[in-house]
Amino acid sequence: MFIRKLMMHIIQKMKVALLVCLFGTFSAANEAKCSKQGYGGPNCTFECPSNCMFPSENDTDTCNYTTGECLHGCNQGYAGQNCSVECPQNCAPSGNSGDELCSATFTQCLFGCNEGFYGPNCTNYCTDKDSNCKRCTENDGNSGVVCNECSKNFYRGSGKCIQCSYWCQKLPSPSPQCRENDGYCNYGCKNSRFGFKCGSRCSNTCESSCHRDSGKCDGCKYTSYCGPTCEIACQDGCALQQCNQSCDCIKGCNIDRWGRKCVNQCSENCFRPQDVDSRICNHSDGTCLYGCKNNKYWGDECDVSCSDGCLNGTCQQESGNCTVGCTSKTVHGLRCDTVCSENCLNGTCERADGYCDDGCNIGSYGERCDITCNRNCISGKCKRENGFCDNGCEAGNYGDQCDLGCSYKCLNNRCKRTDGNCTDGCISGYEGPFCEKVDEANIIYYYIEETSVVNKTLVGVAVSAWLLLLVVLAVKVIRRRYHIKRKETANEERIPPVRDQYECMTSQREQRDTADAANYEVLAHEGERTVERSSYENFENSRV
């Protein structure tokens, strides 16, 4: 079985090889090359179409002798399998010599049209639509023709050729007057014109021409106009209304104007001389040349009114100082613009320095009565010159201005005004002119006495506390003795009394009574010392 399959496979392979061999022999015979140019076939007996492109040196066959198909393309201007279709004359070349220029079926140009023609077959002239169009194309859907290139001195605008502007400068040059794509004038504008296409006219007040792009004049024709385009009239303040192109006055300002361009009016407060041709203010800074009108204003430009305090309302131009004086004595200063101190008696003062000429109100002193007397002065009165209290000091103070306090050790808190010596003596426990020395002999008495005088409430509390302590101690002693007595009575009832025991107990009881009495005296003495110490400390604290 296996051998049979193997034999059948070998037979099939042999059949295929035989067919390939026979077919190859037939093809080789059928495609035999011809060495004669313009002919084909084994014996070069078949003449190829005349418009077939000749082969190269190494490939002499021109066409297929069976079908007549040109093997190397068509000569320029022909198309189709046998190169029998003639293309329209105005088809544009492709750049490759073997390319067909048109469709063999519709004879439409494949690579556009030569210059000056349009349409699918390039049979229409661009000049038929626009006499100045050198190259054009047809829009989609045959909706119109768009010019792609215009003749010299024409430019493209909205798909049409428009002549360069008449105002474009013309030069003896082969170059066009304007750019072909947008109409910009290549060599500038004719005289008195400006703009992209020189379509704008220079101002008629320009001296000659103007800048090609901005229209700015190269100079102004008239001195009464200024500005970039010489269309602004000179300021009325310019003398003879003459200015340069920057609008600066050439001959200065009129008599009532000032500034570089003479736009500023002299102050209406400047004094005007009788000569009507005289200048009123400086033309550079506006300073009034003849002072201020009615002398009621001051400053370089007389723009500040004299102070209301000036008598007759007049003042100096340079400083504003009142020329005559002040309207009343309630103001002072060179300009009479400062009110006298409110502490001046009658509210009046000297103009020069504000000195209160009638004196000061009670409670104040100083040249301008602007210093307050010390509050420790009796009745608040003091001398104007130095603030010394007129009527002495309030109790507890001394010194010229009563600004020093008497020593707290002075009795009744009184001392001599001149030097602070205690006038009524010292409190207990101290001595000396200022009570600065300690009197050791009376210091304890002083403390107790002063405590009772200074703070009766504290003494009362201390005494009450001392009495309460004595009562508590007495109660404790009585209760203790009562309990002891009950205990002894109970013992006597349980145990028959023995003389020796009785005597012993009696002796012990006497000893206890003596000890209780001694303890009571000690506690009472300690209470007195505690009260005395507490009173001393409270008094010292109150003094501090």
C-alpha cells in the first residue's frame, strides 16, 4: 500500500515538471526579442504603433507583436495602450518622459495646463476671462476661474488681476511697480501720497511729502499748525500763534500765558500793570512779576490767600506774613494764624511769641500759660513765673511747688514747707527734725498706742480674740477639774478610804491645781504678747 502511494506521488511530480518544461518553451518562443527598432516578434515582422516610445539600447523590443501594446510608454502628447490617443496640445508636462499627460478615455490633462490655459482639456484661454491673467485654475464645480499669476504691474485680488495703484512710484526698471500677490507699492508713493498701496493723501498742511507708512509730515507748511500730520492749530497762548511741529511756541508766550507750550494761564491774582503790553507772569514758571493783586494773596503765583487773622487781609507775597498786624489779640504769629493759649487770661497774647500779656487763668503758669500748677497747691494757685504755690501746700506736702511729701513719721502728717521738718513733732518711737531717728525707749508703747489710734477696728478684733482665748482656756480648766473630781468620787465609793491614800490623793490634787494655775497664767501672758505683736504688724502694714 505504501509503495503504491509512493509511485503515484512520483508520477504526479513528473507530470508537473513536464508541463512546466513545455510552457516555458512556448513562452520563450512567444516572447523572443526583436533587435530591430520599431518592430516586434521573433522575426521582427510586426511593425509597432508609430507613437510608441523607442526602447533603450539594451531592450530593443518596442511593443508586444501579439497585442500591439507599447512596452515603454508613449511619445510626448499621446496616450492609450497602443499610444493612439492624442492629448490636448496645452496639457502641462509631468516631469517624467514616460508619463502620459492625459487620460486615454476622457482626454483630460492629468498634470494641469500650460501657462495661459485652463479647463479639463486645457482648451480655454485664461485671457478670455481676464486679459492680464497669465496663469489660472478653475474652481471646483466650474464655479469660476481664479487667476494664479498676473501680468507685470498687476496684482491678484479676489482671484482677479488688478492694476497697480496709480500713486505707486514708477521707476525705469524691469521690475513691477507693485507686488504681484498683494499690490504693495515696491518703490514708494508719488508725492503727497502714503499708505500700503499709496491710497491715502498727505495732509495739505504738510510742507512737501509725508512718511510713506504713517503719513507723518516731513515738516509743516504753516507755522500756525503743528503735530505729526500738521493738522493741529498752535495754542492760543503762543505769541503770534506760531509754533514748530512739536507744538512748542517759537516766539514765546502771550503776556498772560506761561509754560513750554504756553498752555498755562497766569494766576488771576497777579497784579496787572497799567501798560497792557507788559507781561503779567514769568513765561517759564508762572511767577507773578509785579506782586499780587490787592496784596491779599501770597506765593510765587499768588495762589494762596492771606490768613484771616491778617489786619486788612494783606500780607507779603514772599512769606505770607501779615503786613500791618493781626485783626485781634487772640491770635499770634507772623501770619496771625495761631490762636492764643486757652489758659491766657482774657484769651489775649503777644503777636511775636504768644506771651499771655494779661496773665494766666487760675491753675496755669508759664509764658504762654500752657503749664498746669501742681495739684497740691492750695486752691490750685501758683506763681506764673515759676509755678511756686501762692497759698502754700495741702497737708502732707512741702516744697516750692508742693511736689514733695512729708515723712509719714511726722505727727499729724505735717511738716515745714521750706525743708520738710516735722512741725508737730514725731509719732511715738521716733525723733529728730525729720523724725528719722528711732526712740527705742518708746518703740513698744508707740506700736501699741499707734495701733489703737490708727486702726481701732483691728485692736477691737485683737482684744476680742484675746478675751475669747481666755474664756476657752478657763472652760477647759474647769471641765478638766470637774472630770477629775467625779473620777475621784467614784473611786472613793468603790474603795474604802485609807488615810494614807487620801493624803496622797490630796497632795496630788494640790499639785495639779498649782500646775493648772501656772498654765493659766502662762497662756494669759502668751495671749497678751500675741495681741501686742499682731497690733504692731498691722500698724506697720497700714503705714506702708
